[in-house]
Amino acid sequence: MHVVHHGETLHAIARRYDVDVKDLARWNRIRDPDYIVAGQLLYIGAIGDSSRSERTPAPQHSFSPSLQSGASQKISDWIWPIPGRVIARFGAGEEFALQGVEIEGPSGAPVRAAATGQVVYSGTGLLYYNHVIIIRHNSDYLTIYGYNRNIAVNEGDTIYQGQIIAELDGSEKLYFEMRKGKTTVNPETYLPRR
């Protein structure tokens, strides 16, 4: 994963990770390699892409073998990151469809990891969601947590299900997104019913 920073080009990012710019565009479904925006999240490599294994992996975000090759999380294994009610559902929105859910919670409430995994991003480089934490759980799934403060984890940390990773900021809601491969999925179909 790579978060695009202001002024970066797809060609420069491809060089940084020693990948072909055409592959990078294909993995991220980018039609025009000259058009990327700050805050955009790029996949570096594609699951099942044999050409990737022949290249030297980037030093950042190297996942442990147990997380990368582990079996997919069972639906019953996921937990809610905070206990509040869902105030905005997956796919909601008039102009842009919400790619995750928004869960209500008081400012300062602890945010917990939905499953065991490794922190692959922690920062403010993604648009709209204040401080964002991204956790990869295995070769299939990752989760994204937005609107955080008082971050308790760092990139590269292995964290465990239920571990506190941050606190909710003053927005009094958590943005929570789940991805299976490159596809966003509705978290409510994976999380336990309340």
C-alpha cells in the first residue's frame, strides 16, 4: 500500500517500489497514469500476480508470513471496533457512495482492532478522515479506521484483536472500512449482529 503525497507521480512511485508503471496502473485500475491525487491509496502488487514475486519487495510494509499467507478470517472472528450504533451505512450518500460505515461514539472512546493483523499505515495522508490507521489481517483482508487521535500503534506493529489502537477524535464517529482484495465490502455483513 502507498498513500499518494502532493506532487508525486505514478512514474516516481513505480520507480520507488521497483515495479513497472503499467503494472502499477493496472493493479489500481488507473486509466490515465498522469492523473493521481494526493491521499489516493495505491496497491503495490496484485494478489496472485507472479511477476511481483520476481522483484525485490519494498522495505516499507513488509508483512509477516503468518499474516500474509494465513487463512481468511471467518465472519464470526471479526469484532466491532467501537460499540456505538451505525449512523451511516455502506453505500449511503448522494454524490459519493460511502465505502465503509460510520459508527457513533463519544470523543475519546477507545478504538479497537477488529481482528489480529499488522499496521501498514498510520497517518494523515488520506483525505477527509483525520488520522487514519490501516491494518492488514492476511492476504485477503484489510481494515481502515478513520477519525482518530492519540494513536497507540505504529506502522509495522503486529496488533491483536480487541487491542486499543487509538481514540475517537472530536467528530464523535468512527469511519470503518473493510476491503477484501481490492474491493470494499460491507462491514456489517462480516461483523457480529447486535
